[in-house]
Amino acid sequence: VLFMGVTYQSGGTWASAIAAINTEADTTLWSVQLDWNNPSGGAAINCMTYDNGTLFIGGEFGGIGTTDRPNLLALNAADGSLLPWDAELSITVNPTHLAVSGNKVIISGWLGGTVGGVPTPSMCIAVDRSTGVLLPWEPSVHIDSDATIAILGSKLYVSPVINDDPDSVRTGLGAF
């Protein structure tokens, strides 16, 4: 199964959808249209990650249908249904990277807002995979939108790494 996110413009209106494709049969298993009730006027799916039957999606969107899930949501990967998981991101939080490690969903990007009403402490945070509650994990790192992140074991690997000083780029790979 291949999961795809697409943002497109049709008749001057931005739209976005997520789909699951059966690559062997060349068929669409399911697709979901995202809602763009976004004060910035933007529309984007920035990142997706799959973990144990759940597809996490981050970007700039309001939610699905009448259910608000600003900029981060979780779908049942088997049928595309919206899961009750909610990190309660404020609309100003814009995830550009997602990764899952154990019971943590690692989120990085433009995080100048709140998670569950708590101000985001940095450009890289972790929320509980079960509850969406902000966890007390905070590396001193800024992860740029064109960086790559990966989880191996309990470590988060980032390339390139930018320390707290955005002008101080460390080339290569950082582990946190």
C-alpha cells in the first residue's frame, strides 16, 4: 500500500486529499478530502508517517469534514477513517516533519503556537502517541523544512542540524 497526499488548485480554490493506493492492483483503496479552514489561506500536506496501522498527517489544514484537527491528525490506515487522537495544535503550529518512536510522535517545523493549550517550547517537540499530550522532551535544535529526520531505536537523527543559533549549521548528522 502506498499512501499519497496531494494539494492542488481547482477553479481558484485550494484542495487537498490523502489516498491509499494498492500498488499491485493499481486501485485506490480509500481517499479523504481535508478541510482548509485556515486563516493563513494556505493549503498543504507537509508530512506523513505510518506506524502500526495509523497514518499521521501534518501540514496546514483545519481538519476533516466538521471535525477540527488543525494541522495534525491521525487516520486509520486500513480505511481512512479519522481517529480520535488529537494533539490539539493551535492553528499557528505548522508541522513539516513527523516521526514515531515508541509512544512518542516527534513533530518539528514552525511551532510558534500551542499544543493542548501549552506553548510549544522549541522547533522540535514530542506528544504522546496515545493521548496527544505534550511530553517533556525538548532537544535544543531547529530542524529546517528541508532537513531529514529518522528514528532508530530511541534516538532521533537529523541532517542537517541547526543549533539554537539559526546561523550555526552543523553539517552531517545529529542525534538526540
